[in-house]
Amino acid sequence: MGRVGAGVFLFLVFATTAAAQTFRGGINGRVTDQTGAVVPSAEVKATNEATGLSYSTTSSTAGEFAFPDLPLGDYTVVVSLGGFETFRISRVRVSAGAIYNVQVRLRVAELSASVEVSAAAGSVERTSTTLTSVLSTRTV
């Protein structure tokens, strides 16, 4: 009886452990700017490189984002927000039961301005070789 009870106990322990295993993982992160200040409302997108399946979220007021319970595989994470350069990281490996942390530091986008100046060229007489000028009476 003791061996049967021990066998049932071990079976239940292993069955519970096997049922608790997950075949998914996750990606978490925090979005900051160049000074280290948090960046809220940034658009964050994780795309499975093998299937093309995309997941989207926005960063919280604390600059944090999370993609829990993702299918296993390699992902490309893209973070964008107006006024900042787009941040992209490829081959983020999502493994079973693991959470991958991404620290995103957005740089301010370069501002560029273009100024174009054009002026009409002065008219030049090209058909005559005569030069004329007016002299005042006092000069004469």
C-alpha cells in the first residue's frame, strides 16, 4: 500500500508540474529619452519574424510596456513617437517561460529646414555694343 501511495503522490506531483509549464514567453521594457526621462504614449510593436504576426501596445505614463504570453520565436520590436527617431531591435528571442527585457532610449529626431532663395537676374543688353550714361550738367 505504501508503494502505491508513493507512486500516486509522485504521479500527481509530476502531472501538476507538467501542467504548470508554459510554451509562451514575453517581452517587457521601458521607454526613455536621451536624458533618461520616461516617454509615455510611445507606440510599441512586436512582430514575429517567422509568421509576420504583430502585437501592438503603447507605453504607460511610467514609460513601461509589456507583451505577455507571446508565442515562441524571434521578434522585431519597433518603438516610435512623433519628434523622436524610430527605435528598432531585431531577433528578440522569446523562450518558454522567459521574459525578455528591452531598454529603449529614444533620440530626438533631427530638425532640418530648407531655405531656397531665388532672385531674377538683372536685364543686360546683349544686342548693342553702345554704352550710354547720363551726366549731370554740373559734371560737364
